[in-house]
Amino acid sequence: MDASRWLARLVGVRPELADPGGGGTARVAAGVDALVVGGGVAGVSAAVVLAERGVRVTVLEGEPTLGGRLRSWPETLADGTVQAVDHGFHAFFRQYYNWRSILRRIDPALGFLRPVPGYPVLHRGWPAEEFGRLPAAPPMNLLALLARSPSLRLRDLRRMDAAAARPLLAYHPVRSYAEFDAVAAEGLLDALRLPDRARAMLFEVFAHSFFNHEAELSAAELVANFHFYFLGNPEGLAFDAPDRDYETAIWRPLAGYLDRCGARVLTGRPVVEVGRDAAGWRVHVDDDAGPGYAARYLVLAVDPPALPGLLADLPVPAGRTLGVGPPYAVARYWLAGDVRPDRPVFSGVSRQPTLDSVTLYHRLETGARRWAERTGGSVLELHAYACPDGVPATELAERMRLELSRLWPELADLPVRDLRARVERQAPSFRPGEHAGRPGVVGGAEGLYLAGDGIASDVPSALLERAATTGILAANHILRREGAAAEPVRSIRPYGLLARADRR
């Protein structure tokens, strides 16, 4: 064990069992059934755990394939090549214990994941910040950042407001939201009195990563995510990514696994109506004139825009809504030629009007790499996490390409051979004041459970891991009601380094 991990364990920063699982029979009694609406990370995580314990599970997914916002699909390029594209690059951080546990069902060694070296943040006028090469665990990672950062000097620390910075080190799952949810992240960053360069390179990029502008992001959410990814996390900021497209690496194998467990996976079934009668839950899909699908339990694991409509006619508590974040744009470019060989596979981008990240897929994913080797070209994905509303996808793509060419000048000389660009608005919002009304896993009606990356949970998590965790928690509620053993749920330290470990 290296010194940083030893010190982290000494101060209590280690993986923890948020729910030990167990506590019942290996399988449920015959006849228990559940509907899972949504075949993304949350829905499939719930379905896997339920099906393994003998629940008759039916997964209903509106799209032609599983995956949700981790979905991929084939596109035929102008040169006749079929290439996989996806909903946007996702980092598989190493503290994603629950999502990785689901993935181990299809690959126990997680051999399809490859380390993504480095984690630089780029700016047009300032040196890059490198987060991927910090010590893995706190407090050494924080000390190393302060010592190495080109954006933050000792004299800057003297000017900072220490009282304003303390909440970042004192995350508490109750008090942090009570004190800071009504405050915008922008206000918390203002209070720190950081130099503009340090704010841009160390915090603003981090805030954007959650698909919300810092002016529209709760300060409590910023504190919680800073804890989850940096100050409460023993694994570090290094991350992995699949070496194949998501459909090949994840969703086809998981669909096969569910089938072997006895579950039904039905794609191309967009659910339009949910209701409850004396027998249990019943859902109807688009253009379905029949009786629909029925089961004792229902897990809604849909994206935020779909959830309010499905809940509208149900007897659930009023005032609990899941907001929708701003639009985000994804552009996949196939270029005639490559960027410099020293360019990192993934980079965050600070203070460009549109561009937030760039991923070199031809140095990461098998299909893109083969296309690049055959043509001498390259495959880049450009991502805007929170972009203006009403701007066409191709215009946003061109803006991002021009912004990147100012950071990587060689890009300007590479002709575009093909482009796939789109704008989506599917991510949850985390606006100031929303936490009190955010729905939790227990849906508020008999046998109803919710899952997804916008659903509230006391288990520290975010993004892919929040989706998987809430899916497993939903399954656990059902299993315990039926007397069956629950699935263990793991997470990081639940409290910040300076927080008292109580729940008041």
C-alpha cells in the first residue's frame, strides 16, 4: 500500500458498506414479478439484482437498444463504413463500486475496461492542470494539488476565505443540504475568493461535468460531488473506459445475462401510461391497444423528462418533481489526419464558450482505431455539457471544433470526412433549492420505486454510479419485502474529513 492510501485509511477514507445486503432467503417465493421501465444503467442494475433472486422481471425500454444515456448505435459513414456512435463519453471512475459490481456479472475481471491516462484541463491562455497524476487518496491528493498546481500559489491560499472553504472538507449528507442547497455553486465559489485562474481551472470545469451551469447548480451538490470524486474517495481521479463500443462491451452481454436469469428484455417499447389496480401495477406502451404489462412491483428508471408524465396520475406525494437540466451537445468527427501524438485521450476544457471536453476515440475504442488505421485519419468526440438552447447541433459542433483548434492548432488543417452531431436534453437538474423536493428511491405508492442519476440517495454517488446505486437500492426494497437476501451496496466514506459522523 502506498503512503497516500495508508494515510487515507488512517483518517478513515476507505470503501464502506452502505448496505451489507443479505438477511433473507437466497431467492424469492414463486410468483413474484416486477416491471422495470427504462433499460439504462439504473433499470438494468435493478433488473439484474431482481432476476438473480428469482423475481420474474420484464424490462421495457423505449429505444431500439438498451443503454439510456450510455447507449451506442451504428451509423453508416459517407465512405460506407459502419461506425458505432454513442450518447457521449463516460468515465468509469474506480469508486463506482456498484456499477462495477453489475459489470462483473459479464466480465469478472473487467477486462474490457482500459485505464485512460491523465486527466488534464485545458485553457487557451494558461498551462494545463493535470488531475490524473495526483496521489490516489485524500488528504495527500489535496496537498499534492496545492503543491503542484500552476493555477494556485501559496500567496493565493493566504487570500482565500478559509471559512468559506471549510464546507468542501466537511460534507455531511444532511447538514450540507440544509445549509447550502438554497445557494448557487457560483455563490460558494465567489465566497472562496479564489484567483480567477484557479477558479476556472480547478472548480468551474468540475461543476460543468454534472451537466449544469454553476449559476444553476446547488452549492450542496457541488460540495457532495467534490466529496465523492476527490475528498472522500480512496481511489483517486484516475478512471477507465471500455475498449469497445457500449453495445458490444456492455449492453449485449448484459441482455444475454438477464435472459439466462429468466428476465424478459423488450426494446422499442416506449411506456406512455402507468396505473395501479387491485392486482398491482399495469403499464401501457405506445400504440398498444391490449391489456399492457402487469406486475406486483414497478421500478421507474426513466430519464427526467419522462418521469413527471408517468407519475402525474399516480397517488404519490405532491411537490416531488425531478427537474431537467440544460441541453448538451455531442459531436463525433471523423477527420482526414491525426492530432499530435502527445495529445491526451481525454481532456476537460475550461472557459471556452461551448466546448467542455474532447475524447480521442481512435486511441481508445477498437472500431474507431481500425477506421483510423485504415484511413490515416482520427475520430474525435467533442462535448458541451450545458449549451445554449435552440442552436442547431451542426452549428454547435462547428463552434466546438473551432474552439478546440485554438487549443490544438494542428486541428485546423485536418479536413472533416464525416460528422454526427446532436443536441439532447435528458440529464437531471440540480438547481438551488431542489433537493427538498427531489424524489427518492421509495416512490410513495405501494410497490413503486424510482431509480436514476437524478434520484435522491443518502449513499454518496453521482452520474453512472448514482444510476446503478439507486437501481440496486430499488431492487433491495423489493427483495426485503419478499423476505429475500438483498444485494450489498458499497460506497465511499459517507462524511467529509472535517464532518462529525452523526446524522443531525
